[in-house]
Amino acid sequence: MTKQTHAFQAEVKQILHLVTHSLYSNKEIFLRELVSNASDACDKLRFEALDNAALFEDQPNLEVRISFDEEAKTLTISDNGIGMSADEAASHLGTIAKSGTREFMAKLEGDQKKDAQLIGQFGVGFYSGFIVADRITVETRRAGLPADQAVRWSSEGTGEYELENITKPGRGTDVILHLREGEEEFLKTWRVKSTVAKYSDHISLPILMKKETWDAENAKQVITDEWEPVNKASALWSRSKSEVTQEQYEEFYKQISHDSEAPLAYTHNRVEGRSEYTQLLYIPQKAPFDLWNRDKRGGVKLYVKRVFIMDDAEALMPVYLRFVKGVIDSADLPLNVSRELLQESRDVKAIREGSTKRVLGMLESLANSEDAAEKQKYADFWKDFGQVLKEGIGEDHANQERLAKLFRFASTHADENVSLADYVSRAKEGQDVIYYITADSLAAAKHSPQLEIFRKKGIEVLLLVDRVDEWMLSHLYEFEGKQLQSVAKGAVDLGKLQDEDEKKKAEEVAESLKPLIDKLKESLKDRAKDVRVTTRLVDSPACIVVEEGDVSGHLARLLKQAGQ
Ligand code: ADP
Ligand code: MG
């Protein structure tokens, strides 16, 4: 193949522009991204080599090397991982294939400030090299292909890139950054080393740089030909808790989640017993842009005995916890496990149950904390993720009770953060049900005439205004022995909460109004099932209710909107 010039896909151009213009203030992240790609490439090789050991050629030790050339002003990140064929280089470094990224692009508004915040939510990846480089050359050979079928990809990061065929004896990829004027700091060992230590210490492969020594005669540092590791090279989750600092946990989270903020909470455990595994799980502070996509795969990576198996292993977490990020490293699963096998595996079932409990535990300790700041953290979490957590009530029967305790609602008592336990603790003497009303908005709920009698009597009513609430109610019938009851359904029997006098009076009134009621029934006979005298209203003359067991008015409207 002779040298060919190709145009970048339009989205790539957009990303390139954005990355180079809005991320400059945090430019050193390019090293994190490129080292992470090198490490991914080694993970992929190790995985493919499970079936084909010949891919290791004569180099079974996977590693990343970082070097620079002061004269040429280049910084090079090399790996001996899987490499890329010419087709792969063109598609991976010239187009954006991932659907998540496309969705992301659709969200960008052209407002640099907002976009720069959003950009943290997806991998800035390879293109971040252009923050500091005005040309990037990639020389790569796919493992298994002969030396003369390697390829050189090169671009200035504007509209196009070039591809040509080269010979490369070593397997894997060299990413050569031609540094922009003014970026010479990345030609200093200490600068590169400290950045790698900051962002990539948890990477499980050795990252090597050439050793420097002090030349006393000339009183300066000189670079030797000897390579030395600059990271610990042990996977973060395989270390014991006491060896990992909070900062390292947070940095690892940012790397795997592409989030620019620290996590809300994390848990790190080695589990032994029926099934043996290590879990390192994080809850983000803010919902990602694609939280509502239930088809989105989970955020948990699966490893088997430190070998990376797959990203986004959705079988490891229930769908309603799809916002959880992290790593599970199993000691029991076979290395060649597939997504299909995962769905059926008993070990995976045990891992999923154990991990679900851990996540709920993290949330409970925030929600039940005595510490006001922690409680606030839970309230913020609920705002972003509450609707997703509610999905769990139908999905995860085993944890229904724990989930219900984590739920927060608005009520006639407070606009937010009312737990079912709060409600029950404030219930009136003799009140054996939990009253609620569903509506499209808080304002609509609050102004419903159905609430009048409850207000008058000072009985709290939950105001359920999320779209998922109707669905949730079809799975959540009771809490601590108290049934959930709609105030808009049936006759509203206030039971013991109504005194005898009131009851009698109501019966007398009903009797005296019988002729009127009969007339109304007759004239509304095609439109109303029944007409009756009610005690539920205080100020309004009349209201519409649905029969016990019927679809609620609110749900009927939702179904109609959905075209059913
Ligand atoms: P991501 O890593 O999130 O997939 P990147 O922009 O960082 O996105 O990289 C895009 C793709 O380019 C990778 O998915 C991978 O297929 C390929 N790639 C990048 N760097 C390397 C490398 N060092 N070795 C092999 N493939 C690479
Ligand atoms: Mg990447």
C-alpha cells in the first residue's frame, strides 16, 4: 500500500476541535489516555492469546515503554500489545464507531464551557494527544501479521490522516507525539514520570522509562540505556485496602468511568466462600448522559485471575444498578467465559447477589448516616438516580424491603426526602395505611381536591409525581405492614380516623340528597359508573375518582400519551 490520504469522519473533526480547545487546562491527561490504550491493547492480546499462544511470538512479557527524543521533540508511548491492522487503524483512529459516543456528540451544544464538562463523561481517548502534539504518528503491527504488514498512520489532527504500509519487527503500537511549540516540559523525565505516577499507577503492566543518573563531572542528569519501571504494576484492586490511598481509589475511578469528579462512595472487598472474587465498586455522584438507556451495558469490568475478560459485563449487576462502575475479579470463572455463559453461571449469580448487597449497603450507610453532609450526599444521589433505583422494586424481589427503605418522596408534609419510615413514624394513631396520590407534577398533586379531607385532618399523603411511580406501585403494595392506598381511588375509607359523629352526619346527608344523586346518576349514566356523596372534600363541590382496582386517572393519561 502506498501512502494514502483519508478524511476524518465529521464527528471526529468535531471531537478533535473540542478536545484540543477545551481541555488545554488539563493537558497532561493525554498521557493517561495513551497509557490506558496501551494497557488495553496488552489486555486484548493476553485475551486473544488464550486461544492462540503463538500471538505472543517471542515476547511473552507485556509492557509499555515511554521515551522521548529531545532533539526531534518527540514523546513516544510504545506497547507490545495487540496492535492494529491497516483496516483497524483506519476505523479506530479515523471514525467514531461507538454508539455511546455518537449520542454524546448529539448532546454537545457548541458552548465550550458546558461541553468541556460533558466531555469528561466519555473517553477523550486517543485524540487527546493532539492537545500537546501538532502531529501524531502511529506505527503499529497487529499480533499475528508478518513484519512487512505493519502500518503507519499520521495526522496533524485537522481534517485528514495518512496511511502507509511499513515494516515493523516488533508487535504492537508506537504512538509518536510531535510536541507543539511550548510543550517541551514533556521532554523531561520527572515531568512524565510524575504524571504517570499520578494517573497510571494502578495499571497492572510495567510502565518503563529509561533510567537517569547524576553525572557528577558535568553536574547534570543524564539518561542511560537501562529501562526501569515507573509504576507499581500491580492491579489496584488486587492490593490490600491498607496499601491504597483514597486518592488512588479516586483516580482509578476517574480512569474507568471517564468521570471528572470523584465518586460518591466506593467499596473494596475480597470475598471468599461459595464463590471467590474481589470487588471494587463505585457509585458516581452524577448521572451520566445515557443513564436512561436501559440497553446500555453496565459499567463493571470483568477480570478472571487478573486477566481482563470484558468491559461492561452486564450479568454482574442488575439493570437498575447500571450506574455502578468498577471491577470484579473472579477466581472461579473459566478464562474463556462468554457473555452467554455469564448469564447462566452460578458463580456469576453469587457475584451479582453479593455485589448488589454491597451497593445497597453503601447507599444505606449514606442514607442512614447521622452526619448531615453524608445525608445530603444521599439526597443528591436520590435526585439523580432515584428513578432508576425505583426500577429495582420490580426487578429485584429479594431486596424489595431494603430498596423501599431507600426510596424518598415528596409528601404533603415536605417537598422532598420523605422516606416511608418517616411517613410511618408520623402516621396518626390508628392509621393503618399509607396514603398517596399520583400526578404529573408536584403542583398538580398538591392542588388536587382529593387531598382536602386529609389536609383538614392533618393526615400526611405521599405525592408521587415520577413517571415510574405508577409502575413502582404495581410492585410495592405495603411497607412495614401498612398497605399503600391511593386517595383517588374508591370510597376512601378513613376507618378509625373518622369519628362516629362525622360518619352519622354523612349518612344523614346522603339520605337527604338521594333524589339529587339519582338524577345525577341518570344524566351521567354513560359517563360515570357511580355518583355518591363523599366526605373527602372540604372546599370543592365535586371530584372524579376511580374505582378500587381500576387503572388510576394518572396512569390512564400516561397510557394514552404512550398511544395505548
Ligand atoms: P477507547 O480507548 O475508549 O476505545 P480511544 O480513542 O482511546 O477510545 O481509542 C480508540 C481505539 O483505537 C481503541 O478502542 C483501540 O481499538 C484503538 N487503539 C488506540 N490505541 C491503541 C493501541 N495502543 N493499540 C491498539 N489499539 C489502539
Ligand atoms: Mg482509550
